[in-house]
Amino acid sequence: MLWVLVCVFYAQAQPTTSNFRINFKVDQFKIDDTYKETLDKIVSEAKTGSYYEISLSAHTDNDANNQYNINLSKNRAQAVVDYLTSKGLNATYIETQWYGEEKPEVANNNNQSKLINRRVDIELKKFQFNEIADVFKSAGGDYSQTFTLSSVGENIIKGKNGTQITIPKNVLETKDGKAISNENVTIELQEFQKPMDAVFNNLSTICDGKILETGGMFKISATYNGEELQVKNGKSLPVEMPSNNIKPNMELYTGITNGHNATEWVERNIPFEPKRKTPLKAPSTKLDEKYLKTLLQKLTT
């Protein structure tokens, strides 16, 4: 089945960031009870999002030697990780760094300053996805390519993955049937040639309850001065699309968006012509003329 995508759009989610700090007693990495409320707040906030990331930065004052303080700051970071995970957060989403005495916030010239430097700084990034499609869209990247047609005659556009679409002269019109020349028409093309592309863009593989196998998908839309255009009735856009997965008996489908904001497919019963990228060459055979003459003499005697 050769798939053609009609239209699906999603907005990427932006994180909200919160910062926290806890401090430690001299030469200690045990979390003081007064700071457990702060850590509990981090846990509560993280769990209200669809996804979270936490960064820990652990430090000491300048008492003792540098290697001792590196190890002490590492233990402080681990103590915070252990507390957060004991409350249900996932350690996979927690990044830890420890610097010992290397990055003081203030000069270590009195006990109060040293207390400030004996710290773990915590940054919480919380993501709120309205749909799982937002997650996939963020992971998949931007598939959109935009072209502006410059000629009133025929135009040919080619996507970065090799999809080539011919826009014949006078083939486009507005939704109310007004004819549009090709000049200054904006074309948006998206190419989906791998199964993972379908996952990233919330494209189902379903047609009438049956699972399809894709040989490639694309979406194309056209606008003029912000107004959506359509192909005139009875006209078509010739398309060439590369694929490593074309199989016998594949067919053409177009997509519709269902009530769950996912794309399902409708069989079009429109033929397409598979072409090899490199044409097959006829086999070359070198004839042995002497041997052929010998055979001819045997046949005539």
C-alpha cells in the first residue's frame, strides 16, 4: 500500500522549570528533616506532569582536602537521589553532578558562608503533554518543508527525501472554485518514509480495521495569501516517491483524521507505477562465430 497523508498538526510541549536548594551540616550527607518538606514538594510537582527531568548539583565548603570534598559532594547528591526515588520518582530521569569545593557560591570566610556552600541545587523541568502525540512529535523533529512557486506555468518541487511533485499549470483553485495561477503559491510538503515516522506523527496503520504495511507516505498542502487551495476536479498532481519497500499488489490510500486526532486510511483504487531507480540492462553475450560456423556445417552435411 502506498500511503498519502492529508493533514495532521501537533504543537510541541514546553517545560516549566523550578529551582530548589537544600543545605547540609558540617561533614554530613544525611538529609536534615527540615529539608524533607522541600524534597516532598519536588516529588509532588514532578508527579503532576506528563514527564519530568531533574538535575542535581552537589557542593561542599573548603574544609578538608579536595578529594575528600569531591566524595562528600557525591554522597550528598546520592542521598537526594535516594530520597526522591524512595518517594516514587524514577532515577532514570535524575541527572547528578558533584563538584566538591570547586564551585562555591560565596567565599568560605565564615561559618554562615560555609553553610551556604554546603548545598545541593536542584532543577526540576516538568513537561505537560496534552496527548501522547506531543511526545512523539518532539522526538521525531520537524518534517515540514516549504516551497514557493515562482512560475505561472508548470512547477516541480522535490523534497529532501526524494519525493518529487509536479504542479501543472492552472491545476489549483480556491475552495470556492476561483482559478489560481501557480505564481506565489506556497506548498508545504511532509515526507514519512519509515514506520517510525508514522509513530512520531500519530499516523495509524489502520484501514477498515485491517493493519496496512507502508511503502511510503507524504502530505502536501497549498495556500495562496493564506487561503487553502485544492486541486481542480478531474485534475491531478503527478508524484514520484522513492521507496525501498514497494511490494507487489500495493495500492494507493489517502488519510482522514478520526475523532481521536489520529490518521486512518481510505483505499482509493488508483493505480500507480513502480519504477526502478536504475533501469535493468539487457544481458550482453559474446558469440563464438567459429563455433557457430561449425554447427552450421554439421547441419548442412
